[in-house]
Amino acid sequence: MIAIDLGSNTIRACKMRRLGSGNFECEYSFERIVGSARGLGSKGLANDAMDRIRLAISELVSEAKFDFSVAVATQAFREAANSSEFFRDIRDKFGIEFKIISGELEAFLTRVGVENRAKILSLNIDNSLLIDLGGASTEISFRDLGRSFEFGIITALQSDKSALIEEAKRYIDEFEFDNIILTSGVPTTALAIKRGMNYENYNAKMINGAKIDKDDLIYVANLLKTTTNKDELVGKNRADLVVKGCEILLDILPNKSCIVIDDGLREGLFIAKELNLKELK
């Protein structure tokens, strides 16, 4: 089985194996930047975005060679008027059935993936706030409580999302937590840059469980505004998104260091399907 997470900026997939401890470890991973939410308008997904998604899925099918998939799509597809038509085309071409999930289920599955990694790392995150800053939505959860906010790094570049960002800040202020866990491409990329990695040699093992603070986010945002090797550091046409993401995190985060975990929705989806969790029935 392979689990596929089609997000508003990336498509990520994985195969996992169960460890003797009962936790799950990734044995195959796939990721492509597709920018699903770029150009999203009243008519739905933009043609070039759909073309990028089709190409990425074609590469995944050729590379991974799987018999069964569980596949979900998130905020951009919740919004897009042409999502159903697009996913019928994907099903007919590739045999993959995508399910558009709610923001609340997205937050839950992301937490499943993060908690699995935390157990492997022997991190106690029971009293931790989890923030997943995506392309078109941001999921924030604490224990069994979670909300999805309709802003992300792509949509915040395309229109003013300041009111929603303020709402997310107020939501964070409602909780008393010991730690903050950050997952998604912005914090993992920022931490990778701080640790001397670039887009091509990114290594999740050097990211998982490491800490990042506001000074790190400021450093990375300023670097990407001035450097001439942006694409080498973060991938083609991605620097503006990482900068915007750093700015959003600087706005909503309390002044304390955060733990970064690479695992998220795709891993949580795989685990939830394997364990037959009721949320996916």
C-alpha cells in the first residue's frame, strides 16, 4: 500500500513498515512541488496546476509500482469548483481514487503522523501544540482539539489573509502547552538551511526532533530575499513561498523555540489506514 497526500503546494507519498515497537517507519517516500493552489480562482484549479499534478502522479506511478493506494486531497481541492471533474480524470488515467478530506480530519491525521515520529524519537509531545502551515490552509491542534484555518503560504501571497492569521493567533493563545511542534515544508526547509543542507541533499533524519526559533526564521527569510542561489537552496520558484511562510510563523508563534518534525499527513494517513482508525472508515 502507498499513502498519497495531495496538498495545496506539494504531493507527498510514502510506504511504511511496522516496527517491533508497534510504531511505523518510512521505507519509501516521494515528494514533488506542484503548486495546486497557484492560480486557484472562481473557475477552480488552474490548467497549469492540473498539468503539474498529472505529471507528478505519472512519475509516482512509474517509480513506486504499487497495487493499492489511499489518497487524500486538502484545502485547494476543498475550494476548487472543478475538483470532482479533475479527480475523475485522475481516477480514469491512473486508477487512484482521491478523497477530499475536511480540515479537521487533516489536522487529526497530521497529528497521528507526528506522534508516531515523536515516539520513535522518544519525545513526549502529549502537551504540545501542533502547527501545520500548508499551501492554502493551516491546521492547529492541541491534544484532541484541532482547527483548520483557510490561509497558507500560497493563498497569503495571492490575497490578504491578515484577519484569518489574527484569528489563528487568538486560537493559539487559548491553550497552555509545553512545546510547539512545527511540521510542513517551511519549518523543515528553514531548519535544513540553518544546518547547511539544500533542496537536493535534504535529509529528514537531520531535521526530525531538532529545534528552531524565531531568529532562525528571520535569518532564513532575509537570506532568501538577498541570495542569488535561491533555487539551489529551496527548489525552483519556491523562495517566495518559504519567505512568506517564515513571516507567517513569526507572526503567529510565541517567543519560544519549536520542535520540527518532517512527518505529517502522508505518514498519518498510512498509519490510520493500516490500523483501521474509525476516522477513515
